[in-house]
Amino acid sequence: MTGKHRKKIISIAVSILVALNIWRWWPESPTQSVDAGPVTVGAFSVENFEVKASPVDSLPPLSRDIFFPKRIEVVKTEAAKRKVTAPQAIQPEQTKTPEEAARDDAQAEFSQIQCVGISMRKDRAHAYLINAGEPSLVSKGDKVGNRFVVENIESDGVTLRDSDTGFSGLIEVSGKK
């Protein structure tokens, strides 16, 4: 096919599609039925806005409001009212020793430290830690925060130790499963 024939076939197809579209969407002539009465366009009467519903008094009573949970009524019997319980012995709150409190503080601070990444070059290993929102690059022997010292850096995480309490733990690299 040459370019002229192709253009001619495409233009015929487009004109047929346009004609079919116009024929499809062409408005039909309105047909009025004789029984419907006069049709007024744009005019409303008060009767059009009248609410037609049965009065509330004629409706059966509601058994339960579905938007609120059922109410549970508790009825106390005479035996329950007469029952007197012995006063409970008050347990004194166990106080922690200063060592236990310091260890708890160390654990709380340790849980806030994250290891984001580890870099190993030749004999030197570095860890990228985030402690309380502050990033830092540390190596073995460096101090993290106020209490922890880096004991060891391995490919899976960093081992930190608190010299005061003896608490130590491994912080794994974030995102590693």
C-alpha cells in the first residue's frame, strides 16, 4: 500500500467511527404519556418536599440500640453484702541495691544504641553507631556515650562493655536478620 491509500482508508474509518458515535449519543425525542399529566420543568411545589413517613408512635419499640453495647446489670445478694474480708497484708516494695539500679541504667542506655554499619579494612575494623540520635564512628577501645567501651567489632555486630557494672552485650547490625 502506498501512503495515499493508507491515509484514505484511515480517514474513511475515522469518519465512520465519528458517524456511529453521533448516532449512538443523539438524543431521542421525549415521549410523554397521556396518563402522567402535565410535566413542568423547573417549577417545584410544596408537595414535592413533604416528608412521607409513618409517625414514631406507630413503630414497634426498639429492643436494643445497636450503636451502644449491652448494659450488664450486677445484682448483689445479701450474702455478698455480709461477706467481710480480712485486710490484706501490704507487701513492702522491694528496693533495689545501687548496683542493681546502675545495671538497670546500663541496660536502658545499651538498648538505645544502634549499629548501622561495619567496615573492615586489613587489620582495622570500624563500626558506625547511633547513640541517642548522635552518630559516631568507633573502633576497638573507643568509648561510646558515657559508660560503654568497644570490646570487639565483628562482621555481625559490636560488643560493648560497661566497666563500672560489668554489663556487656552484642549490638547486631540494624536490618540484619
